[in-house]
Amino acid sequence: MTTDQKPRTDEELRVLAERAGRELEDAPALEILRWAVDTFGAEFCVTSSMEDAVVAHLASRVRPGVDVVFLDTGYHFPETIGTRDAVAAVLDVNVRTLTPRQTVAEQDAEYGPRLHDRDPDLCCALRKVRPLEEGLEDYRAWATGLRRDESPTRANTPVVGWDEKRRKVKVSPIARWTQDDVDAYVAEHGVLTNPLLMDGYASIGCAPCTRRVLEGEDARAGRWAGRAKTECGLHG
Ligand code: SF4
């Protein structure tokens, strides 16, 4: 399907996404991103947690100036904000920072302090899920850095799929990559990474809900540790 024959209805998008997921299952990440850019043009963006800039780097090779969407929850580590700023300065991408409707202080005033300790699902809904859903209104397809080897909950991530909740095409170009693949790409291309990755953190989210991982733990074991929560709701 060429760019002047863009799918328009949700049903067309769903069928297209599921077919692309099958056809591109074994394709290199750049080919998957090329398909997304050719199909959606400016209606395609990359989302990044600024753990590293691998997908942003890949996408900038396919579409210089591509939108890279970052959610600033107000609870990030300074190193994550610094990585966001460095990505904006170094890569040929357009970093768009999304923010929640309320500041942390406003949220504390309405819900009480440390909502993340008492009701992390609500905190994530207010500070992550809703801002992302509002930000994605500008796009028909979004790319993530999800990988199947990160945790059992991500083992079936398709390289292209249909995000029924948001009614968008969801592209995960490095879904089949391993940590070694990521490390090799970072080394080969000098890709920016969050300094916390060198300090015992394997997966980086908001500071109150992220700890270092222990030897033998999976990469996401440090997220919401000790709480009955493994995903923020962006990918479920
Ligand atoms: Fe709130 Fe923690 Fe979710 Fe961040 S990760 S939005 S601090 S519950």
C-alpha cells in the first residue's frame, strides 16, 4: 500500500497491522521502520522512555526529523531528563515532551502525597496513560522499544500489531532483539544511553517506582518492586 492509498478506517488499520506483523516477523528493524514510515509518514511517531536512544536512532535513519515522544511524568530521574535533552541535541529527531494535566504538587493536593505508593495504577493512569493517549491523537502508528526477552509479559510482542485500546498501529521494531543485540547496536553507532544503565538499573521508569536489579533477576524486576504491578498500562 503506497502513501497515497493510506488506510483510513480502524478496521483497515487493524487488518493492515496484523498482516504486516506476519510479513515482517523476520525482517530487520530498519525494514520494519521503513514500512511504518512509508505507510504513515508524519502520522507515525516513536515513543521513548529515554532508557536508551536505540529506536529513536534507528527511526532517524529512516525518517530524519521523526517525532520522538517522551512522557515527562514529573517523577523522572535527572539522568533520564538529561538523556532526553541529549537525544534532542544530538539526533536528527523532533523530541516532543508530553506532560500530565496536573503537576505533582497539584496531584498531591487532590489525591494526597505519594499516590504512587498507595495507588500506583491510578498514578500511572494520570501521569502516563492519559497523557500518552492524548499525545497519540496526532498519529495513526507509534513505535516502542519493547523486546520479547525483557520479561514474560512481553514474550509475545508482535513486531507490528493492532493496539485495540488506543486504536493505533503499534510497531516494535526491536521486539526480536536480545540485550546483546542492543549492546552491539549501541557500541557500533555510539548511541546515547541513560547513565543509570551503568549503575545497576536494567529498566528505568519513575524514580519512586524503580530500583536496581539483583543478579539473576529479569530486566524489569526493579519496576514497582514489592507491589502487585509489572506494567504501567501503556503496553497492556
Ligand atoms: Fe506514578 Fe510510579 Fe507510575 Fe510514575 S511509575 S506514574 S511515579 S506510579
